[in-house]
Amino acid sequence: FFWLASRPEIEMVWSQASGLFDMSEGGTWWADTPRDTWPTDPSDVEDIRKEIARGGEVGDRRQELVFIGIDLDADALVTRLDECLLDEGELQQGAEAWRLLDDPLPAFGC
């Protein structure tokens, strides 16, 4: 999954294996999910709170991508992915400004 700044409340899902590819909205991040819709199990709630706290201002939003392959150029891949990240100035502008950034992806339905 990954966080797209122009859709700050949506957890995006990227799944790819060989020639099969899917990208979609996976729901909202816990930080943006109404508390009354969280799980009721106390240990689940504690895990969610820890996850949100760990992320500081951005809550539980993050990038979590795994690449498996033969002869992958890891350095080139990391460089290309790093180019997609917000710079410090963009990050400081906050979610309202992020929504105005170019968003090359189509609208998905949850």
C-alpha cells in the first residue's frame, strides 16, 4: 500500500505480479477513520493508536512497497521512488495544499 499526497485520507493499494497489475483505493487510513467505526477489541484499538502516534503529524500514512524480482536495479528503483516523495516544503504545506497537487491517477471507487 502507499500514500498519495493528493488523496491524503485514502490508503492506496498497488498489486502487481508479472503482467497482472491492479491499483485501487483500499479504504481510509486509521487517522482519518471515524473513531466510532474502529474495531472494539481493546488490543486492536491500542495497536491502531500506537500506529497513528508513530507517524506523528501524518498518523498511520506511509509507503509500504515490496519488490521481488530477478536482476532488479535496486538503486535505480529507490531513486525513482524517492523522486515521487514530497519534499520538506511540500510536506509542511499540509493536506489542503496536497490535494491541489497533480494527480495522474484515475478516480477509483472504494
